[in-house]
Amino acid sequence: MAMKTRADYLASLADGRRLFADGVEVGPDDLFTNPQFAQSIRLVADGYDKHYRPGAEASGPYFTIPTTIPELRETLADLLGWDMVTVTTSQGLLALLTAAARIRAGLPEHADRIERYFRWCRENDVRCVQAITDAKGNRKLPPSKQDDPDLYTRIVERRPDGIVIRGAKLHISSAAISHELVVMPTKNMKPGEEDWAVACGVPVNAPGVRIVNTSYAPRDREDDFPISREHNMPEGFIVFDDVFVPNERVFLDGQTEHSATFAHALGLWERLGGTAHLAEQGDIMVGLAQLIAEANGTDTVSHVREKIAEMVIYATLVHAGLEAAITNAEPSPEGWMFPSELYTNAAKHYGAAEYSRMIRHLHDIGGGAILTAPSVADFRSAEVGSYVAKYMRTMDGVDGEYRARLFHAIRDLTADAYGGWNLVTMLQSGGGLYAQRLVARKHFDMDRAKRLALAEARMPAHLVAAGGESRS
Amino acid sequence: MAMKTRADYLASLADGRRLFADGVEVGPDDLFTNPQFAQSIRLVADGYDKHYRPGAEASGPYFTIPTTIPELRETLADLLGWDMVTVTTSQGLLALLTAAARIRAGLPEHADRIERYFRWCRENDVRCVQAITDAKGNRKLPPSKQDDPDLYTRIVERRPDGIVIRGAKLHISSAAISHELVVMPTKNMKPGEEDWAVACGVPVNAPGVRIVNTSYAPRDREDDFPISREHNMPEGFIVFDDVFVPNERVFLDGQTEHSATFAHALGLWERLGGTAHLAEQGDIMVGLAQLIAEANGTDTVSHVREKIAEMVIYATLVHAGLEAAITNAEPSPEGWMFPSELYTNAAKHYGAAEYSRMIRHLHDIGGGAILTAPSVADFRSAEVGSYVAKYMRTMDGVDGEYRARLFHAIRDLTADAYGGWNLVTMLQSGGGLYAQRLVARKHFDMDRAKRLALAEARMPAHLVAAGGESRS
Amino acid sequence: MAMKTRADYLASLADGRRLFADGVEVGPDDLFTNPQFAQSIRLVADGYDKHYRPGAEASGPYFTIPTTIPELRETLADLLGWDMVTVTTSQGLLALLTAAARIRAGLPEHADRIERYFRWCRENDVRCVQAITDAKGNRKLPPSKQDDPDLYTRIVERRPDGIVIRGAKLHISSAAISHELVVMPTKNMKPGEEDWAVACGVPVNAPGVRIVNTSYAPRDREDDFPISREHNMPEGFIVFDDVFVPNERVFLDGQTEHSATFAHALGLWERLGGTAHLAEQGDIMVGLAQLIAEANGTDTVSHVREKIAEMVIYATLVHAGLEAAITNAEPSPEGWMFPSELYTNAAKHYGAAEYSRMIRHLHDIGGGAILTAPSVADFRSAEVGSYVAKYMRTMDGVDGEYRARLFHAIRDLTADAYGGWNLVTMLQSGGGLYAQRLVARKHFDMDRAKRLALAEARMPAHLVAAGGESRS
Amino acid sequence: MAMKTRADYLASLADGRRLFADGVEVGPDDLFTNPQFAQSIRLVADGYDKHYRPGAEASGPYFTIPTTIPELRETLADLLGWDMVTVTTSQGLLALLTAAARIRAGLPEHADRIERYFRWCRENDVRCVQAITDAKGNRKLPPSKQDDPDLYTRIVERRPDGIVIRGAKLHISSAAISHELVVMPTKNMKPGEEDWAVACGVPVNAPGVRIVNTSYAPRDREDDFPISREHNMPEGFIVFDDVFVPNERVFLDGQTEHSATFAHALGLWERLGGTAHLAEQGDIMVGLAQLIAEANGTDTVSHVREKIAEMVIYATLVHAGLEAAITNAEPSPEGWMFPSELYTNAAKHYGAAEYSRMIRHLHDIGGGAILTAPSVADFRSAEVGSYVAKYMRTMDGVDGEYRARLFHAIRDLTADAYGGWNLVTMLQSGGGLYAQRLVARKHFDMDRAKRLALAEARMPAHLVAAGGESRS
């Protein structure tokens, strides 16, 4: 056992996995050139390169768990420099281990399997994604009441040596280019829903697994997509068509009382990562706004300055929430340091809810050329290159192509396919605004707030005794 | 002279015009198949078909001017059914005639030229666009102080029989597929800036004109772009490289005192059309939100209902603003009916400022499958078609492909290339939020509001006399 | 029978009514001097003066019903000039008549009683208020499940000649100084709740009626409260302690199927009136903002201008909503012209939801002297009068006392007792934001929006047939 | 020298100070009973009691300066328990010392005077307020161009032993009941404005000082004002009518280059204190919202839960900003620990800007009884006490008076005189939203954000070299 190199990783993808895109199957030969996969594979391969250390004992830093507040702060800083699959590997396994700790009392064998699985992943230096969101069918009905029982992933057969699962998992970023699918229940299951209470580890190439992919990757004119040509990942719609899972990889098989443990453990880490990402995006958007205002010569205009200041305050508050989530972290019984649920969710909600307004500011500052700046290819044209350079230029030091590229970056990040992906995922990652309000409310110290309010109201003690706090 | 047919229109495009896209020239042979132009040409050709009536006296309804409030209401309703080039033809010529009326006292010959030009356009049934936004260079400096004098379009030579102009006009939708460029100054020019005070009519194929195009048209997988594959228009970056304009087509040549007249006349009609468009978009977004909530089974969830109700209120208020703009229309001296500037700008501002928040609601309601719904092609695949149909389905009556297509429509309209174009143009059309605030403020009856306020404050008369109103 | 004069009205208040304030009873002798009642009585008396015409046939314009759109527009304009009790008389009786029309088929005798009651009110020129909001107790439970059955007003005894009612009605503005309490159920009653399905007319001085009053009227330093010293009305907490109502005045006594008819009829008129009030307040707030900015010398500061422009847009949009509600009014079967529910509720929601933000703008523009401007009495002081005049003055034409009085008006309207009353009632009148969202949603043409959305999505017909519209 | 007791403090107020309210002078005999002063004096006296320690060396903790991050955190926590005058004493002297450090190089003698003054204040245990905001006159003009030169406080005479000042200082909370007025320039002065560049310490009872007071203190029915009856402070309009200040107490007399030093030093501490206050208020408002929802039985209603969750997120984010301001504090050259300007201003801006929206939520949740709940005196009435108790009660455990008192607390805090004071001061303290945006922008690391943005845009190096960063 040893860490994988870039070459190891690239070779590992030719493992019989079945990937689809735009209605056709993408085989191993096409994988490295197909615009929906090529760049994402390159990113993950770069990650292997970057982290590789020789020796049988070596393992990636994404397999360690912070146990102090400074470590937690450092992990979060590192994570922003990792590719998305490395991030999900770290978060997913961390969540699995958290779940192991919580189910050990009731399910010691399952907990042991998780720990062995974790060690196996580390030793083989694989990349994992969390396969959590089910198809869900009619949201008004629970899994067992859907007219098609497969709309939530379920156990269709129990054998002595393992289980057979059927169903689909949606919105699974990077599934197609990773190794392991960590399957978890999407929500709490109730008694009678034992077949849907299933968690397990499934290799991407297991028989019966098919992944239908979508992508915001640019398919041509890559120069005009400076951000998404670098950062894209395929989104997987994973089908489990009666996939066999050996017992050793089954982490939950019918114990409904533990069914929500996995998702809860994952949620916090996902939202923390999402908040860190929003904080970074906030800074970048401020930078883009300031650069384009300077390039346009509007950086001293009063309403432009006001909008940039609002963007500064936005980015700063998301950072503050992150900071407070770390400063108020608390250790789990295992000694792992968990960020504050309250601050994490409050910051994530604010960052997500106000994101579209910050985009509006950036668009208001930039102007219509966000959409209509000539292509980088136009700047290379013998016929029109000199014209677009001449007319996109604004002043000494602001070259026409420089300014056009700023507009392309803004369009790519906020007003094109990747921009749309950002708009939706900033909202939906970690469960939508509603879920974040719910969790923030749950972790707020409401009893303290009620005591403060009663004191402020100078409520006579005999009236408080009769009412108020008894209902908290 | 007679109205043009579809065939006449298609033939008219092979007139030597010079169009560029992605760095290469697009000649007449490629024009009808290039994805950046093909569909937009089809839309305009359909418009010719739809309006065609035989006879030398026939002319399109887009060449008539409303003179009563009911006519104005009807024109606005019709306009929503026209292709964009027909809309700009109507608005642009209306604006030109308005300008003619306003400059007639000082420049009778120029006013006459405009009327003759209008008749010529009507008789030849051509399509026109307004070429207004200049390159602008450094926004801190006026046209005459830019280090490159061409950053605002200007007269570089005056000859006995005409003028020669140089410069660029940006963000000119549909320029490449229309016939006439109605050039106007982008802003008020001051004494000393006579060379930049130029308005004229230039054929798209005039020697020296080049148009560099960008587009949000889908380039492949058209089935996944149900809206933008139908509705797209190229955006033109028009270069005037020493273009000669004969006197008969010169509408302003140095009279700086009239330089803002053209843009002001155009602004009102543009913002009115923009508001009508926002009102229609508002209704469509409500419909999409309700359909996807029903398809997901979340239409009875409290927070979903609240968000849809907010979207209903948004759409209704934009309609209300439009309604009030028409009800409060006032006739010009020529007897043309002009919508209320105050209500038009207030409604446009509200609709544009809150647009991104409505998109956020739609994304919050729809969920992540807005981005990750399988391609329509996946539904046709023998390998995965049945799976994606099975798992995208939610209940009886909600077919998987039906639901996927709803997600594609939402993504296309709000979270992909066309969605980004919408986000920016809803803000920027008619001049950005700042401009709309400015114009709304200008047309508000501030003296009346101050009188009401002083009365409400019971301000003693002798104190009012000393202060207050004298400054209004 | 004839219209009442001021003297008639003042005399009519000494009718044995039992009024309370601050824990003590206010008898007829104190009524005209008590600061909680004196000014409100003066306002109503002024209304009698203003409308009085001699002759047995004369009746007030507040007893007529608009039957055309221009009449509706005119009524609304008039209404803004009436005192609040005259407004509620008009709205309450209009609602009663509307209810009469709707219940006539099932309850012809009750409908006749309402019409006779209406004529009696007109002939006696009395003033009426709607007594609608019950105490409500635990909002989780219906009337019949409350542990105290009186928490919703109910019939405690049915006699041959009438009924006896018990309960309380809350937030009844002006009850103490009017003549008639028009009692209606606060919500829909269900079978089994016949005792709570009661509507009737009760004289303010009926035995068993007591009214506990609160008020935002200033109690001293009236000069510093230029608005609330003129405009205040007592809020009544009305107790019905086994009050007998003769059959002739009973409009509903147990017919639960008609129990919501009264409240619905009232809601529309209340919200229309509320919207008209918000539109007027919007203009006044713009005027105050502009006047104080001019007085401070900040009217040309960029961010101040922006905020005033936002206030202009707010006021204009509320006016637009009102305008559209009238333009889209529809006649009832009786030929009465009803404003559009959709536009009325959308405008009311917007006006109410954004009101507090407009107050924020006004406070941001005005500055701290809104709170700390010296009292008008300080300007009269020999010791400090000249100092406060000197230092509150800002420039020629802006007298110190003038500016202080502007600050007092702003404080009184937005940042003192009356300001607080405004903040809460703008939100709560007509039922809170939630209720307005509900009603707007209900009256929106959702089927049309869904059709537009399906067309925009180019949904194939066979898929639409299978899903979509069938659920609308 | 020793710390003062309550008795010492009360005796110290009879020192000849000249106080005015509502146009009349309030002498020492009336001071302790006048509702505008009595309670605020009691609060300050309580503070003396609480902090008193015997011995010549004892001094209050409000005279110490945090030098580590934990100390800073502790100071901030303590500060929330102090009366407002103790807070301003601490903040004002801290700011003075900060200014001393910054001017020492240029003005060593003035810096020494400040340190001696600080020691004198500590030894005499006096209470100080910062007198900073000038009358300002026409905001378009600088001090030296006003038509009345006294509109900014200025030196009218320079004598060998001191200076004579004239002018007014506005919005000076608690001035009337403290001992020392620390006068500072309200803004930066320019060369030629030497007479307005004045800072000094003036005793409240100095000849020529007059203070005109306003107040939101309740004047009667104190039971209905449970918060403001406890927490009120008079706001002072201080007139300096040729007041002599001996040299020893003059801290700046004409050195315009140092004129802004004092205000800047004060601003940070004021905004930090304001943010801490907002965080506490946020928690209290959540508590009130939850308590009233429980008392109404609406705590499980979906839209109520959503609004409370939004309030939770608001309060949490303000706390997060405060937390980040402390965690990122930096030491001054003197070793004093200063909170982060960036985080302090971002948090203050957010807290202030969203405050009115949180009030809206609280009003939406509470309902109309916020305004119309019967007076506490009504509950004591033999005639109506039992009725209001019966009908304000909602369920077992929710007594009618308990619920009424909750409504009174909400009204007092948010919808009456004190509520209005809160609305305005939350916005205006520390300089208005505009000022906080400005300062946040100034302290944001814009160069880093621009570098991140250029990297994200993959800007080719040769284009960056030509543009971008050179303008940062």
C-alpha cells in the first residue's frame, strides 16, 4: 500500500466504469479528451501530484482529523487549495467516522466496518464522494408510500454475504472521476422503512452502477471561460441497478433509529466548507468589482463606491461567521474538533441569501460589456483585432484585451453556464435556505434569550412562574 | 415600393455586410447555418411573413404611432408578440420622429430629413436598430478629453455631400441581421464637442462598417435550451472605420444643444418596453415556480407557498406600474401619446432591482436538479433512458421527461448562458438602476410632496415663508 | 330624521356609555378635556360640520356606494379627507351591504334587517365602527376548543325577542367616540360553532358594553407633536358582558356557512383604504426627506439623493398599485364597483413590507436631531431661546425653529409614540403580511401563468397532457 | 483622592450647573424628581455604589485599558453591565489617551496635559461625556465659510492663561448628569480653520455652559414602560457661551493637522460598543419574539418560525462580527489592544441596516396588541380589571397580565418614544450607515482581493503589468 501518483490515478479510471453524457456512453478512450471530464480529471491528477509522498506509511493530509482549534483553522485554509474530490473525500470520511462514533454503542460491528473502510481508503489513497440525495419522487410522501419504492435507494435483497441495492442518487459532484461512492440515507427513516435505511461503500465500477453526467464545462472557446475551463466538475446522476454490496462494506442495513446520523454528520462539514467557499468568493467578487470599476474609470463614482463597500461588508461578515464558527468550536467525545453549528449555519445562510444581491451589484458596476465584450479570438483576428483592442481600451494602463478578459471572468463566474451553476449551488448546497434557518434556530440558546427578554421586560416573578419559561 | 416577404428579407442579407464572430468572418453562405445567427434570422423572417400584406400602399403596423391611450395600450400588447428587430425598428423610428419634432424649430432641414428617412424606411419595409452606446473610454473624462478621440463616435471629415464618421457602438442587439443603423450620440455634448454631436442613418453594408458579434445562442444540445434556442439575437460591436454618410441621411452634425434630444426620446420607449418584458417574465417565472413545485410535490409546503406569493406580488406590481404608466400617459404636441415617465421608471427600477431575488426564489423552490436534470438526449438513450425516466418521475401525471424539461427551461432562463444574459440586461437595459432612479426622481412632483409635508408638520406660515419652498 | 350637526354629535356622546382609560372611568364631563379623547372628538365633530346639509332627505356622502370606476376613484380621493370614524362608517356599512347581497338567497330576513339597519344609520347620521377582532386566546385552537368559551364573542342566550352576547373585541379604533358597533365574526366558523357565528349592531351605550381605551395621543408638550396632536384616535378594547341585542339588529345568529362572508367583505375595503393611506404617507415622507435634506444642506449629496429617489419609487409604486386596483375594478351583481383584489393586496403588501425601510431612509437622511431637536418651548425661553435658534439655524432661509419643527414632525410621525403606532398598524391593518400574500396569491390567474410557462418551456403536448395543467 | 460614593455623586450635581428642559430651567431641587433626569441619576448613582472601593489608591475599572485580547473581550462584556455615563467615561478617556499617543511627537506638551487630565479624572472618579457633534449649519460649507462662524465650536479669544470658546455641541447623551465635557472637533479642519481646531476639558458647571435637554423617559404610567422607565438618559444640546478654559485643560488649540485624530480615536470605540449593544438587543428581540409567539399560541406556525429563525441569524451574525473584531484585534504602539476596524464596522453596519427589518418581524409576530394591550393600571381596576385579565389570557400558564406586560415591553422597546429613539440611534450612532461603509471599505485589504480576482481571471502577466494593480 502506498500513495497514488498521477499516473496511478489516470490508470485507475479504466476500471470498467460506465459513464454517460448527452445520451451516449463515454468510454475510457474518450474520457481524457471529452470536455465534460478532461479538465476535472486533470485537476484531481494534479492533486495526487501535489500530495504524493513515497513510502508504505505515507498518507494524504485529507485523511487526518483536526483535534484542536488551530488545526481546525488550518484544515479549513488547506481545504480551499484542494480539488473538489479531495475535499469530498476528506469531508465524507470525516462524516463517516463521526457516524461510527455515534452508532458504536448500538451497532459495534458496523462501527468497526467503517473504521476498517476508512483505513482501506487511506491505504489505497482513493477518492470518495458522498452519494446522499435520493430521487425522492413525490415530496408529500415518505419513501415507503411512493408508488415506485425505488425512488429512495433501498435494499431489494438480503443475502448471507451482503445486500443488493436499487435506486438513484442525484447531484453527486465528481462521482464519475472518483473511486468510491459512500452511500447514505438522504433523511431520517421511520420504523417500517428498514429497507431504505441503508449506508454502504460502493466502488464506482461495481456492476450495476451507471452514472449519467451533466456539466457546466465550456465546450469550446475556452479562452472566453477563464474560470470554468479550470474549475469544472461533472455532476453525476448515479443509478444503482441491483448492485451487490458485500457485508464488509455495509454500514447500515435496516436500523432506522440510526438512519439520520450519517446525514447530520455530513451536513455540518458541508456547510462549513460552503461558508469558507462563500468567503473566498466574496473577496474575489470585491476584487473583480474594484478592478472593472478602475478599468472603466468609475471607481470614484459615488454609487459605485457604495456598492463596492456593501460587497466588502458582505465578504467580511461571511469571514466573521467562519471565524466565530472556529473560535466557538467544541470537541466531540472522540476529541475531534467540530465547528459551531450555530455560527456555521448563520454565516452560510447569510452568504447564500445575499449572494444574488452581490452579483447584482457586480453587474450594475460592470455594465453591458460583461455580456458583449469581444471574444479573445477576436483580439487575434487580422481583420478586427486592432479595432476591438482600440475600442475596449479606456486609458493608459488599461489595455483593451485586459479589460475584455475582466469582463469574460465576470461573465464566466456570474452570468453564463458556470455563473448559473454558482447561483443555484450557493443556495442549495447544504440543503437550501430553509434547512439552514432550521438548524441555526435549533442550535441557538433560546432559553437564555427568553430569560434576557423577561428581565428586560421587568416581568414580575409571580407572572413568570405562571407562564413564560415553562414552555421553553 | 411594397412590404418585404420572407424571401426578400433573406435575399437582402447578402449585401456585402461584414460580420465577425469568434475571431472569424461569417460570410453570406454561412450566415443561415451559423448557430449565432441562424435562429435570429429565422425569427425576423417569420415576422416579415406574419406582417406581410400585398400592395404598394401597405406598410407594417410597426410604422404607426399611438395617439390615444387605448392605442398605446394595444401597441404595447402587440409589441410583446414581435421579434426584437421589429420592436427596435418601431421604437427607434418613433424616437427619431420625436427628436424631429423637438429640433424642428432650430433645425428645420434636419427635421425634414428625418421624416423623409422615416418614409423611406416604411416604404422599403426595412429593419432598423439604434446604435447609441459608444466605447466611452475613461468614464472620468468627456469625449473631447479622451486620449483617443475616437472613443466616442465622431465626424472626422466634413465634405460638401456628406460627412465621414469614425468610432464604435457597443451592445447593439440584432445589428448584424437588420438593415439600418440609426446612429445617435450616447450623451449630451458640450460646446467644443461639435465633432461628437452626430446622428445619422447608416446601412449595415456601408463600406467601413464591421460588426463583431457575441451571442448566448446554444451551439449544440438545443433540446436542453428550449427558450434560448428560440429567442436568441446576436449582440453587435459595430466599428465605423471612416464611413461616409450622405447629407440626406445626416440628422445632426455639430449642433451640441440638440445632442441629448435623441437619447432622451429613445430612453422612455426602451424602458417602457423593458417594463412590459419584465411583467411578462414575472408571470412566466410564477408559472415555472408553481409547475415545478407541483411536479416536486412541494406546492403545499408553507415556505414554498410564501415564496410563490412573493413572486405573484412582484409580477403584479410590475404590471401595476405599466398600467399606471399607460393610464397616466400624456399627449405630445404632435398628438402622440407618451407613457408617464414617472411610472415607467419606477416600475422598471422595481422590476430590475428585484429580478435577481425572484430568480433566487425560483432556484430555492426548484432545487439542485435545475442544474443536474439529465439531458433530453439521455431520455432517448437505450442504455440509460429508462433509468432517468424512472427516477425523474415523481407521481402519476408527472412524467420524468416532463419534469426534466421544466428544469431545463428554468436553467435556460435563469441559470445558464441566457440566464446570465437576462440577469445583466434586466439591470442594464435603459441605463442601469442609477439612471432609472435619476429619471424617476426628476419626474416626481416634489413641490407637491413638500407642500404636503409642510402641511402635515403644521409649519407656521411665517416660518415657511422664510424657508422651505423657496428652494424647491 | 335629518343630518346631525356638531352640537348634535357632542350631545349624543352623553348617552351613558362607559369608557375607561389608564385604569379609571372617564365620564361625560371629562371626555372633552381628556387628552386621550378630546382631539378625536373634535375631528369627528369637524366632520359633521363639514358634511352637514339641512333637510329631512339629506344624507352624508359616506352613505353612498360607487357604481362606476370614476365614482370609485372619486370616493377614494374623498375618503382621504374624512376623519377616521367617517371612513369606518362608510367602509363598515358598505361591507354590511355586500354581505347582505351575498346571504340574501339563504337568509332573506337577515338581509332585509341589514338593509333596514343601513337606512336607519343613514337617517340618523350615526357613526359606526366594525367590531371584528376577537380576543382569540390560544391561536392553536378553534373557538369551541378554547378553555374559556368567551375568548371568541358568542351567543350565550337565545330569547324570543333577541340574543345575549358575551366576549371582547380588540383594536377597535374610535369605538369610544362613535355610536354603533357593527359586530362580525373574526373568522370562518365550522359546524358545531353556531354560538360563535354572530353578527349584529350594538349601540355603544348598550347595557353591558364597556370600552377600555389606549391612545398614542400626546399628553403634554403638544407643540412638539404636530401630527399626532391633530390625528389621534383612541383604540378600544370592547367588553360585551351579556349584552342583549333585539332581533331586528341581529344579522347572523348561528349560520356558520355565512360566518366568513362579513369579514371577507370588509377586508377588501380596509386594504384599499390602507393602500390609499400608504400612498399618501409615501408622498409625505418624500417631502419630509427632501425638506430636511435642503434644510441641512445635504440635498445634493449623492447618497442622500439616492435614498430620496428610492423613496420616490416606493411612493410611486404604491400609487401605481392603487391606480391598477381601480382601473381593474369589477362590478358586483348589485352593480357596486369593487376594486381589484389582486392589485389591492399586492400594493398593500409592498407598501407595508417596505414601510420600515423607508423610515430607515428618512432617519438616515435626517440625522440625530430627529430625536434631540429642542422643544418648541425652548425657542420661547428667555434664557435659551436665542441659543437654540442660533444653533439650529443652518443658512439664510432656514430658520432654527423651522428646522426644529421639521425634526419634530419626523420624530412624531416615525420615531415616537405615533411613529410606533404607524409602524405596527401599517403592517397589521388588513391582517398582516401573511394574510396579504395569501389573498394576492388566491386572486392571481395561476392557470394563465402556468400556460405561459409551459409555452415558454416548449413543453411537448403529450407531456403536458400527462401532467402539468391537470393539477392547476 | 478617593472613589466617590453614591452620596458624593448626588451632592456633586448641586454645583451650579444650568440645565433646561421643555423651555424652563431645572434647578438642583427639582433634578431628583423631574422625570427627565431622576432615573438617569439613579442609574449613575447605582454605578458608583457598585464600583466603590475604599482607599486613596482605589480607582474604577472603567479607567483601565485592555492590553490583551482576553482583556479586550472581558472589558466588552463588563461594559454591557455599566450605565451609559460610565461607558462614555471609559470610551472617551480611552480615545483621549489614544489621541495623546498619536500627537505626542508633534505636540508633547498637549499630550502631557491629556495624561494629567486622565489621572485627575481617575483620582476624582468623575464621569465624562464626549462633546463632539457641532451644530454644523449648512453641510455644503466648511466651518470657516458658514455665515455664522459659531456653527462649529471655536476659539473666540486666546489669553495667556487659556482660551475662550463659543459654539454648541449636539446629541450629547447624559451630559446633564456627568461632570466633564470632553470637547473635540467634529471633523478634520483645514489650514485657515485654526480657530475651529479645538479640544479641551470643560466642567459641566463652567460659567457660560448651558444644557438644553430632551428625553424619551416616560412622564407617567411608568408601569407601561418597563424598559424606558429604567434605561433612560437625557440628550444634551450644550451651549458654550464664551467659556474660559485654562491652558492645563486645552488639548488642541489650532493645530489643524491633528484635528481629526480625536474623532477617529473615538469612532472605533463607539462603534465597537454599539455593535456589542446591537448583539445584546438582537438576543433580547429573539427572546421577545419567541415569548410572545408562545403566549399567542403561534410558535409552531410556519411563517412565525421562519421569522424567528431570521432574527436568530441576525443576532448570531452581529455576535460573529463582534467575535471576529476581538479575535483580530491588534496592539497599538502603546500596547493597547484595539479591535479590528474592518470587522467592527462591517458588523455595526449590518446590525444597524437590518435592525428595522428585525423590528418589522417582531411586530408581524406580535400583532396589534403591541399597541392596544390594556394598561397595567387597567388590570388593577375594580371595574374592568377582571375583564382585561380574562380576555388577554390565552391558555393555562399564560396569564392575561403576563401577556399584556410582554406587549408593553415590545411597544416600549420598539413602538413608542424609546422605540423611536432606538430606531434612530441604532442607525446614527458612530456616524450613520454611510460612514460605516466608508470605514469598512478603507480597512479592507483591497490589494489582496484584486490579486485574487486577477488570478481567478487567469489574467496573462503582461496584461496585468500594463494595467490592474498599478492603480491599487
